[in-house]
Amino acid sequence: MVAGGISIHAVDVASGRPAQGLRVEIWRIDPEKVRVAEGRLGANGVLDHPIARGEGVSAGEYEVLFHLGEFFGDSDGFLTVTPFRLRIKNVDEHFHLPLKFTRWGYSLFRGA
């Protein structure tokens, strides 16, 4: 079990494949707005960034932005940027965010 951090794992369930290349941004929005991570998911659909190991994580409210419209290369698509907000009180807890999506919808929750 990983202690601390925010990890991302995303799968395009329509194709059954990890979301390689999906751009993700993680912002701490309270107490002040600052981007704490940005990157593209690897071949395994995981964001390889120090934030997954807890680097740069402090108590506060966060917003994760998933750039799904860009991922599909579809400027006329239904989903554009999908936000997810969460609050971290205990920085020793790990927050795993598995995203399952298609062009038309998504499911996102706190995983194990």
C-alpha cells in the first residue's frame, strides 16, 4: 500500500485500453490556486509523477482535470475537460482516482 499522494489510472472502456497519452492536470485550489502536477498517462494508463508518492501534497481542496476532448482529438465532441474535486485532510492517506470513460460519459471515484 502506498502512503500519501494522488495517483491516477484511466481506461477507455469502449476500446478496453489504458488511456495512453491522456493529459491530466492536478491543481490545489484551496488555500490558494496552484498547479501541482501535469502530465500524460503512460502505456499502462497511469500518471507517472512524484505526486503519486506524495510529493507536493498538502492539506486542502484539489481539482483534477482530465482532457478527454483532446484525448479523442474531437473538437466537436461531447466531453471536453472533465473536472473532479476532492479534499485532502490527512496527507498520509493515499488518494487513488480510477477513471473509466468513453466519448459520452465517465465514472470516477476514490479507489484503493
